[in-house]
Amino acid sequence: MAMKATFLVTLLVVVLVASQAEAQLSGLLGLLNIGGTVFCSATGNAITNATTPTPPFANALVQLTCGGNVISSALTNGSGVFSMVLNPLQFLLSNLLSNCNVVVASPLSSCNANLPSTGILQAPLQLVGTVIRGLLSIVTIVPGVFQLIGV
């Protein structure tokens, strides 16, 4: 009888450990990707009715801020594109979407001398969706509409 009890307890422990390991493994194989494009305009967005295309904001310092703290940063490439990858084990998606912003820390005047040299572009985060690639889960997040703050 003691042998059956020991076997059952061992089986239960193995099942619990295996399910916990599976849950941790799926969490380790996930990424939060925050990315987008910044344009050289007073709003950081492309101007749709312009006679000439809105140029990208190249080499701009883009920061992810949460509660006033810089969590991650990246530089835009020559096309104004940036990307930041976060570990979902360190950040809750709901917290990112409700408490964090994308901030362009570089002054607008650095891409166009006619734009303000004070203030920052800031945008809330928006969830686009999740893509599964094999065992990897990628949550895609983009900045919403940028606004010039502190001019």
C-alpha cells in the first residue's frame, strides 16, 4: 500500500513539474516587439497631403518610457524605422499598454532647422497582434499618433 502511495505522489510531482516547465518554456519563447517609423514633421507622422513626401527622421533617439523611467531605447535607421525587443517575462503587456509611451528624445530641429528645438514627440502604445512562428510568440506593438509635448 505504501508503494502505491509513493508511486502516486511521485507521479503527481512529475506531472506538476512538467506542466510548470512547459509554462515557463512557452514564456521564454515569447518576445514583445515595439517598432514603427518616425517622420521629420511637427507631429512625427507622415503628412498625407504634402506636395513632397515627408522625409524620415533618421538617427533619432527613440525611448520607451514607463512611469517616467526609460525602459529601452533605439536609434532610427535612415528610413526613420526603429525597433525595440523586450522579454515578456520582465514586462506585463497590460502594464506596457496602459503606462508606457514611445518618446522621440532627439529635437525635431535636428532633422529640419525650421522645426522646434524644444519639446519632445510622444505617442501611446497600441497592440497590433500576436504572430506565432513555430515555438516563438511575437507580440507586435506600435506607437499611436505622436504629439509634440512641452513646446
